[in-house]
Amino acid sequence: MVLNYIWFAFFAIAFLVALGKTIFLGDYGVWSEIMSASFSSAATAFEISLGLTGILSLWMGLMKIGERGGVIQFFGRLISPLFTRLFPGVPKGHPAMGAIFMNVSANMLGLDNAATPMGLKAMQELQTLNKEKDRATDAMIMFLVLNASGLCFIPISIMMYRAQAGAANPTDVFMPILLATFIATLTGIIALCIKQKIKLLDPVLISWIAGMAAVVGGTVWFFSHLPKEKVELYSSFIANFLLFAVIITFLAAGMRKRINIYDAFIEGAKDGFKTAVMIIPYLVAILVAIAMFRASGAMNVITDAMIGAVNAIGLDTDWVEALPTAIMKPLSGSGSRGMMVDLMSTHGADSFVARVSASIQGSTDTMFYVLAVYFGAVGVKRTRYAVPYALLADITGSVAGVIAAYIFFR
């Protein structure tokens, strides 16, 4: 229901802002820009889905092999002490546990192409437990917020963009991003535990959170002691090595169980193709609304108002030019990425504001995209409280990204 109102608000605000620009500024071309944006974003939604088709077919085929080979169930048992507490509505040993683990692991490694199909597989497994098929369960919302918070240990793509922009040390944003995304994820988990009445002081839950904090701290320490030219090399190697190791493990487990791995792959790949087609309407709906919102100038109005507010209360304004990245982040991954790249081009990749923008960009995932794709893949229309809690994690990540940038670069 919340997403329903937000979707309408995008169109209504865009119309009012465009009307104001026409009446008060004499801008008659804004209407053409809005409609052009709607057509191009609708085409983009289809292109994204088309691009996902091959990736989904590949990974859902591999996931089918992993499921029949018992690997998914093994991962589910491995992580069950934590997940049985975060997802109390999911039976112990259910295939959803393993799929969630694989998705979270891929996100941590910055492997978006692998994380999405694994996440869709997890949503499909969670949907099998859902008694009201069009209504999100507590477990689905917890999973969506984990994805929206975007916990990522290795932000490969951001380091790549910084290298292309000529940064002296493209990897210097690694630690601010890691801290920001960890804080965003932790905030989302704690807030949802309170909402869903999950016992936060459970010894197992506390030990896992402490363990994750130790891993984050250890990762920061390890990479901070590497030569700068080695950070990107090692992070890319670790991520892709582990990904290929997962593929080999799935195939080997299938052979060990004496299943026909080729037939299993084809069966899973067909499911991937069907899923890619299913999410097209949801992508069109959200991307068109966001594109019209941007083209109308509404985004600029909000950004200018927030910049004015920061100036008015006398806070340091060196980070303010990175604010559009934070505002765009939950709406459009490509949009926020474009703003980050623009700041690098305008001010230099090693400028403070460009580093702040990179820290924000890596702190969370694109919330509305995640919700549209994941809920759309299983036909969930009533998202309940998923949006505000995902947005809480997103805002927390952006704020943490700004603060972390000040800690490391000032």
C-alpha cells in the first residue's frame, strides 16, 4: 500500500512542478522532456530485463543444480543459527535459507549479477511459505531490507569508476564504504527485529553481529596494510575466485549425487527466463515514474531546498554537492552513479566531494529497484512496511557515508 502512494506521488509531484515551471517560468518544453523520459525509461526497463534474462538463466540454472546436489541445503544448515532467529517464520533447513545465504554472500563480494538471480530464487522459496500470495511476509521484508542496505565488502565497480576518472588511489574509498554499508545493514536489522518482535538480546544473534563486526574490522585492517595498487587486484581476485569456486562446487555436488546436471541446469534456466519476463511490468512502472519525476525538475527542487536548509543552519557545506547522489540512490542506481561520475569529472576524482559521493554510492543498494524486481518476481503487491524500513537503512547508509568520508579524508 505504501508503494502505491509513493508511485502516485512521483507522477503527481512531477505534474505540479512541471505546471509551475510553465506558469511561472514560461517553460513549455518541460512537457516534451517528461514524455520523452517516460518513453525512454520504459524502453530501458525492457532492456534491463532483457539483459537480466541471460544472467538469470545462467544462475538459476546453476542454483537448480546446487539445490539438487544438496549444496543449497548445506549452506542453509551452516547459517541456520543466525537465520532461524532473523527469519523465524522459515522452517529450519528450508531451501530458502541456503538461497538467502548465497544472495547475501554475493552482495558482500560486490557481485551484483550473481546476487540478483540468487535473491530471486530466495524470494521464490519464501513465496512457497506465504499463505497470502500477494502480501509480503515478515521474512520477505527482512530479506528485502538486507538487500536494500547493500552490505558489500568489496565495492569493485566504484573503485573501477574512480580509476577511470584518474584517481591517484582508486581504492581509498574502500574503508568508508565498508563502514557505511555495515552501519546501514546493522540499522536495518535492529529496526526490523524491534518491529517484528525478534529477541535482540539473543546470545546467538549478538555473537553473530559481533562476529560480523570483527570481520568488517579485520577486512579494514587487512586492506589498509596493503599497497594501494594491490587493493583492487586482491579484492577483484577474491570475489571472482570465490564465485567460480561456487560454480565448481555446485557442479561437483551434482555429479556426486549422480544427477543429470545438464538437464537440471536447463530446467532452472527456463525458470530464469520466465522470471525475467515477469518482472518487466514492475520495472516499467517504477522506472517510468522516477524518470518523469526527474525530467520535471522535481529532483532539483528537492535538492536545492535541502542545500538551502544546510546552509541556513550553518553546517559544513563541503559535502552538500554530493547530496543529489544520496537523494537519487534509492530511486535509480544509474542516476546516482551518473551523479557520482559527474562530480569526479567536475571537481576531480580525488576531491573531497567526489569521495563523499563515492562513499554514499557504495553505502546501500537501489531501494525501489530492489523492491520492484524482487516483489514483482513473485507477484507480491502488498509490501506492508517494507518501504519505510528499507528507506531507513538507505538514509542511515548515506549519513554514515558522509561521516565516514569526513573521518578518513578530513
